[in-house]
Amino acid sequence: MEKSVLAIDIGSTKVCAIIANIDEDNEIKIIGAGIAKAQGLKKGSITNIELASKSIKHAISDAKRVAGTELKRAIVSLSGAYTKSLNSSGIVNIPNKEISATEIDRVMRTSLYNANIPNEFEVLHALPYNFKVDDQESIEDPLGMNAARLEVETHIITSQRTNLNNLRKAVQAAGVEVENIILSGYASAIAVLTVDEKELGAAVIDMGGSTSNIVIHSGNSVRYNDFLGVGSSHITNDLSMALHTPLNMAESVKLEYGSLNAPRNELIELPIIGDENSTHEVSLEVVHNVIYARVEETLMIIAQSLEKSGLKDHLGAGIVLTGGFTRIEGLRELAIAIFDNMPVRIAKPVEMEGLFDTLRDPSYSAAIGLVKYAAAGYSAYEIDINKNMRHHNEDPIYTEPVALDDIVPEFMDAPLAPAENTSVLDRLVQLPKRDAKKSDEASVFAKFWNWATQLF
């Protein structure tokens, strides 16, 4: 049965809404798209709900007009700002000796239970990166295997509840309910990575207007993610200050002359900031030096993040750069030099039916990734923000949302039949009090002494 989906990528500089039809074979056909300038957003976070909702509504209206259809639910991207990640593990016994989707769901929820997640954060994605069946490690897909025990290591991505609530409010104010929320960097990885790159391991770096999102994909799952508050708008600001020209002119200079290759010995005439009726001449060599310095600094910050991940040895396929920042000429060559001669490629979103020419630009990778996610493009297994376990070969296993406090691993002493309104601490097995333990020991010693005196 064909379904229609609405995907909304909310970035720092633009909002992109895409409407697509997805058939039974998960083949995608894009039927509408709308793009609006982002307002009320700064470094990937909503700073003004009213302005942000206007931008979202404008993009949705354009997409609906092109598609000729009305949708009330959307899958939405979330910037890596105000997210935290951690790794956790879980283990369960297999009573029927055969691993089903239920056991995989159970072990993943156990890893969530074991994770130390702050109360003010909400789980965005729980992504398993290593299954272990009995004593056999690095199992790609344990479904259907015979085993007595199943273990999992999970990468958990969380976000501040306030950040998520503000995102939901802005989308709802635009007349649409939020169906699912996906990390922007994760969506970009879905849009640009090939099967081989996922298997060999690759770092996807989505370099946008004000932010850069980093995701390391290794072993067919996300292992690491990071967020940097640097993007192409910083180049515009640097040019405006260095050339003493208004921001809009600095942006035009960046787009027209933005190159990291050898500078040309030419002069261009630009208006002076504060006195736009007057102009002055600027050398393109100065423009080149300003752009080169900022790009070099940005790539070095990204290189430090990759070093911090501890997963550089897992990047067999190297670095994949995407996003609007990558339009700068000569970026790949400089990146290779800074990333210690690792393989680097500039990536555009994957081709699909109905893809508009505008959407083929690297700056729309996250938006296309959202559509692919809706067509089962996610990792092999995942627990999403709605607490549903997703499997890329099956229909989603929909379960009632479960609070992490209510997920009790089977290896805890049970059965537990907690009374209503009891806390988690009340439900845990209580150790005997120190005084009671002493009295028990005294009783045992007295019995032993009586037995010994009778014997001898």
C-alpha cells in the first residue's frame, strides 16, 4: 500500500519541506518540495518559536502546493546542538533458544535501562552497533539464530527535553503534528553513504550554514556523533569584517569568488559598510586568505573531533563531506591534507524518482535522508523517540511508549508486582539491614555451639 510522507529539515539558514510517495517496495517518488529562509533559529536551535513556525509553515505550504496533497503529520530533523551521546550494553537469556524480534527488542530496552540518562534528557535514537550471541561477537543480525544468551552494545543519542518540546511547538504552530524526530547528521548519513562505506566505516560531516554535524558510521551502525557550531556563515562574517562591506555583499563575494585554489591578482569594487554610497577596491588575494583561514580552522576543529572519537582506525572508507559548505572550490584537497591523507569525497544526496534539480545540491542531504528514513532507510535495528523498535526488513514493531524506569531486566530478582504509586527504588530488591544480619549470624553461632557441646 502506497503512503505519503512529509519530511521537514529545519536548519540554521533554511527550512526544507519535501512530500514523497513511498510504495510497498519502499521505492520513493518525490512529488513536492518547498524551501524557506530560516528565521527564529540560531546554530540549529529554535530561539523564537513564532518566527520559526512561520518559516516552517511557508516551506510546507509551497510543498503542498506543488504536490497537490494535504498532510498533517511530519518527520522532522533535529540539529546536534544540545544532544548528548553515550554507550550502554544489555544482556538477556533466550528461553526458547531461538532469537526473535521480541528478544532483540528486549535486549535493546535492557541496554536503555542500564544507561545513565539524565532526567532532563530524552532518548532520540538507540542504535545497536554490536550483537553478541553466546560467546560469538560481531554478529551483524542475530534474528533467527539459536542461542542461550543475547548481548548488545548500543549507541544512545539523547537531547534536552526543552529543545525537543520547542521543536514540537514550532512545528505544531505551523499546522502539522510531529510523527518522528531524527538527528540531522544521522539523516545526512542515510542520504549519502553507500553500502560499502557503511560496512567499511566512514565519517559523514554535514557542513551547513552555521553548524557542522559529525556522524561516524561503522559496522552498519552509528558509533559516534558530534556537533560543532561552525559553518559557512562564519566565512561571510569574516569577509564582512575584513573587507568592511555589508553582509549581503560579503555573501555574494563568497559565492562568486569562494575558492581555496591559488588566488587571482585582480581587484573588485565593494560598497563600504555604513556608507554604501561609497566604494573601495579589494584584492581577491585578501578574499582568498580570509576564506582559506576560516576553512582551515573549521577542518582542524573537525579533525580534533574525529581524534576524540577514538574511532579513526574504523574509517576504512574515509571521510564523506556534504552540506552547503562543500560548494567551496578546493575543499576536498585541503581536507585530505588536514585529515592525514585519508580518503575524502564530496557527496550529494542519492538519486531517486522525482528529485528536483535544486534538491540534488549537497545542502539538501539531511532533507533527502529524512525521506529515506521514512522508507525504512534506518539502521538494521533502532529504538526511536516514540519508543518503537524499528527493523529495516520488517514493519515497525509498535509498542506502547514505555518509561525507562519501567524497563526491568530479567536478571533482577523477580517476579516484581509493584503496588501502584511506588517508586523504582521501592521496587528494587531490598538488602537485609545490618542489625538483622548480625542477629541472624548470632542465632546460627548459638545453634553451632549447642551442637558442639552435646557432641563432645
